[in-house]
Amino acid sequence: MAASATPAPVEPAQEVQVSIPSSEVERLHLKFAKVTDAFVTTEIRVPGTVQPNAYKQVHVTPLVGGVVTQVTVEIGQPVKRGQPLLQIFSRELAEAQTKYIADGAELEAEHKKLVRTQELVRLGAASRQELEEIEASHQVHAAHVEESRQRLLLLGLTDQKVSDVAAGKRADTSIAVPSPLDGVVTARSVNLGQVVNASQDLLTVTDLSSVWVEANLLEDNFAAVRVGSPAVITTPAYTGRSYRGAVSYIDPQVDPQTRTAKVRLVLENPGLALRFGMYMDVLFSNATGRATVAPNPAVQTIGASTVAFVPVEGEPGKFIQRTVKTGESSPSGIRILEGLKSGETVVTDGSFLLRAEAIRQHP
């Protein structure tokens, strides 16, 4: 089998020399200017996607383990803060209430013993040492009761329910898991009859009144976009509609593959029109950054090429036609991406005449 030929490397475009007779140079009234390195206002357009506002998204977890006896919400359902989302039957909760009742009974018995001992000491029938020992035991039992009470509160019972337990009312064996905020159920991983553990992620509730738009900013544009930079955001989903936001965060890490960093904008979401994962077009229209800039008249188009004319030093009437790659244009000049360096001299007024001469000399 014959070996495949290695493709020849592509040669870079050659510079073209344009010569004007010295007698004609003055007639052309050519003017010159320097290419500069300056701060310019640019437009930067980057793609982005809608993401949930992580500061307004809560994963719902139970404070006690048990068996799920009821689930009252579905994915996509709006909920209010405090609304019960599910019920859990918990042996742990029942045992904690029983312990609270038992600790309370022991404290009551210890209190009666303390009152009797105080009376005996007053009558001289008991020693001061006995009273001090009983007072210490009473304090220990009181601490146990408070500990049991705090545990019930941590398990999710309200102060009123804890008071009902202390009053001897029937202990609750089920507990409701409430919504932590107003929002929409955006994830559910729990079903009826499921055995769950404390702190297990069961539901996700998200406040959709505002969302994040995350975009990828090229490394070349880091100097032009910063926290607080305004942007206009549009999406193909809603033609003619635009959103306004500002950069709230820029990732300090650069992706080594794409050479981009994540930027985040916070958008209000009226009508909940913006959905997670939607494509967004982010336009930074007032971004200011340092760039190589040439005067607008210096750049001409010949065919598919964009060129500028650089005078040959010490040789009047001779010019180099230089192919350049340009960026956005503004009243202060046109951004030069390739082909010219800061400090070089270019022809401004009259460059279109040189263009015509270049086409004539190099058809």
C-alpha cells in the first residue's frame, strides 16, 4: 500500500508592494496616522444558559427518619412556605416523646422529694447535707427534661405540641415536613411507603422569581467585563423580548480546554417564562478594554481581504499592502486583531486611492 502524501503547509499571505511615482505622491494628498494601543468600548456577545438561582433553591430533608405515609405534592406544583409536603411515621419521634414524658415524671417525683426534705430540715428532722444532695439530684433531672424538650424541637415539633406532650396528651407518631419557602417543586425522589433517613434529600423547592444566566467569557475579553458590567440578554424562544441584567460573579478559574471563565448574571423572571437550560444570547454593549486600534479610514477591502497600507520607511512613494484581521468598529477607530502592531504608521486619508492603484498594479 502506498504511503499517503503529507499535505504541504499553508503559506501565509505575502505582502504586496504598491509603488507611486514621487511626482504623484503630493497630488494624492495622503495623510498618515499611528496605530495605537488604547482603551475602547466594544460589544461582546457570548452564549449562556438559564440555571436555577442556587440561593433560592432548597433541598427538603426530614429531621427524623421513618416511613413516608403521605406525599402531597408533585413536580411542577407551586407551594407556599410552611405548607406540608409529606408526612413521616417515625418511631424515633415517638420514643423521644416518651422519654420526655418519663423525664418529666421523674422530675415531678424529685420535686416532691425536695419539698418534703426542705420541710424536714426546717423541723430539724433532716440534715443540711441531705437537702443539698436532693437539690443536686433535682437539678440533674431538670436538665434531663430540658434536654428531652430541645430534642423534640430539633425533630420538628412546635412549642405548642411539646407543651401538649408535657400535659399528658397523646404523643404524635407522625410529623409533617413543611416547605421552607415559596416556590415550585422542581425535583422529587420520595414515594409513599418509602423508608427515609434523617437529612435524606427528598424534594427540591425553587423560587423561580429570579434565575441565573451562566455564560462563557473568552480569555481575550476578561479585561472588558467585570462584576457589575451590564448586559442585554435575549433568547430565540421569545422573539422581540429582551432582559437586562448585570454580572454578579466571575469564576476565578479558567477552563484549560476552552480558555473561558463562567460569568453569572441574575435576571428577574416575570411570569416564570425563563426555564432551566434555555439558550440565551448575552450582549455586553458597554464593555471597555485595551486593544490595538487603527483609524477607520486606514482599512480598505480588496476582494475578500481587509488591508491597510504601511509606508516603507526611507522610500517615499512605496507602500506595503498589509492584510489585517479586524474586530468591531467604533468612532474612536477599528480594532485590529492581526496584521498591525501598536506604533506602526498607516495611510488614512487617500488610502482608497492606494487601493485603486494596488488593484491596477496587482490585478
